[in-house]
Amino acid sequence: MKAIEINATWYPKPSFKLGSKDINGKLTYLGSQVWRNPIVKMVEKPKPHIKPNEVLIKVKRCGICGSDVHMNQTYEDGYIYYPGLTSFPVTLGHEFAGEIAEVGSQAINKRTGRPYEIGEPVTVEEMVWCGECKPCCDGYPNHCERLQEIGFSIDGAFAEYIAVPAKLCWSLRKLDKKYNDIYKIGSLVEPTSVAYNAVIERGGGIRPGENVVILGAGPIGLAAAKLLKFAGAGVCLMSEPDPNRAGLAKKLGADYVINPIKDDFVEKVKEYTGNEGATLYLEASGLPNLVCDDIQNAIWECKAVNSTVVIVARAEQRMPVCGEYFQVRRARIVGAQGHSGHGTFSNVISCMAAGMDVSPMITKEITLNEVPDNIKLLQTDRTNCKISAIIN
């Protein structure tokens, strides 16, 4: 079968020491410290064979994630941008939906409690958690000690078929009556669930009427805007300099968009919120070293007490933090990783079934063959947001 694979040279930086969970020459939890000179190309791979607890999915849709772009994007020294868990070579792709093609003898459908049926439309969690380590047993599957990730450390869904554990699958049947193409909207469940985990689970959510500020109108920031307006946000502000992304932000729930290059960020937050500030700030730009001062100054100068800052974008850069601001304003910073557990996938699908349509973020549709070129295109192109591959 056809698949889109990434490979790179294993060449750890002299200052980097392998951790206890790294595998020399194969797997690391800090990809940007190890992998150089990546290459993405179409390859031929055998159709996967499933285990008893797995299902085989015929992939219908798969979106290009910023992580896919950053695994193929390098600094001047050739090291990849992406700082997370990686094992190359690997088939890319983790934002996907498809239909069940084969069912293992122990593959149970969570919706029915019975074995999956051939043809069932599903989407899949990207975080492959074990369910047995301490973080998993404590209820934190996104921080599994044995974590693998689809499209990062094990083969992903830019392929005609993918085999996955049935426990990671979620039925899309709820979406039948609302959407003409449930695979298109279904491929957005994963990135929307990352946003949900960030602003609802980790950030604690909001009370209807409270204000929110989102920095960065990429897919996660846009999904967060839609979620928070759906949850009743009073004023939703988006900080985004690109006019195309700013337009999408308005379509997906932002009441106002701040251009941080031209506008005084703090003054605009004060103006648009009547000096109330925000209950929740989401850092989704991937530039914490540049935006952190703006967030802190807005917290300090506005009236809101008890704000939460959520860090969801992956970045190596350190954040400059003034403890006094957070102490006096009773503010806090939390990190958000992944999307598994806590009812996240199920709740996102239910929100979509109730009318929370995030599909406007898909700005371009392509074929599987076109994925490598479009991964490269997204390194510099800001006119597109989510590029979605139609596969079968």
C-alpha cells in the first residue's frame, strides 16, 4: 500500500544525553536534539496485520498537523524543529477518520459494548497509552510512561490502511444526521480534542460570560475559540498577525482579533473587555518567549483575579515569568499535552453533533500523493490553515 514516510539521520547534539526511555539510534523523547536532515516521501509498505485487540481502518481523511510540518522543518544546523517523542522512519499522520475494515477477536466498540462492525466510521486517539503504568492508573493517560504516538513513533495514517488498538477508537455515528461528510469533520476530532484538553480539562474551563484570550490562530487556537464560544465565553479575543488566519478566527468564534505586531496587546485586551481582562489565556502560538510578557502584563493591568494561562503549543524556548504578577493576581500557569482520557473525545464528538462545526479550518483538500509537497508548503504558507488529504 502507499504511505507517506519520514526518515532522518540520528545524530544527537554533543550536549544531549540520552534519557532512560530513549533507545539509541531509534527513539527519543526530544526529537529536536537528535534528528537531522529529514526526508518525507511516498513509499510502498505492506498492508498491516491486526492483533486480537486491534482493528484495521481504511483511512478516508487525514489532516496535516503542525507537528508533521515541524518534523520536516529544520534549523540552520539541520536539526528538526519538533521537540517531542519521535522514532524514524515512521509513516506520518495522526488526525484521521476512516471505516473499520477488519476486526480483531477482542476488539470491542465502546459505543455498543460489542465487537466492532465492518464499515463502522471511527476516529482515533493519537496517544497510545498502556493503561498499566502509574500515570495511566492515576488517570493521566497523556503522560503514560510507555507512551507511543501514532504518526510520531509508530506508523500513522497518511496511508491507505492503519492498524490501531480498538481502545483508541471512537465511533462517528453521532455525526451522521448533522454532516454530509462525517470523515471530513471526523478528521478534526483529534486536534479539537487537543484544544478541549487544554482549555476545559487542564485550564478548568469557564463560566458562561467569562472572557478568554487565545494567542495564535493555528488549528488548535481556532478550535479552542470555537469550543469556548460554544461553552458561553463572553468575549473571545484572538491574537494573530496574519490576515488570513485572522479571518478564520472570526468565522470560528473570535469576537475581536488583535494584531500583536501593529496593536498594543495589553491596551486592546483592556479596551475589548472593559478592563476586565480574561479568565483564561491560551498560549497556542509556539512563541512563549515572545508572548509571555504580553500575557503577564494583561493579567497585571486588568481587573481579573484568578486567571489561568494554559501552555499548549510545543516549543523549546523558555518563558520569562514574573512571580509577583502571578502572586498578586492569584494567577497560575498550567501545561497541556495530548487529548486522551477525561471523556474528551466523546465530548468533542457530542459537541460536533450538537452543531459545533470546526470544518471551516480546512482550507485545502489534496490527495495522498500531494502530502509531501504540502507539508513543505506549510513551512512558509500562512494562507492555508488545515490541509486535509482525501485518501480512499
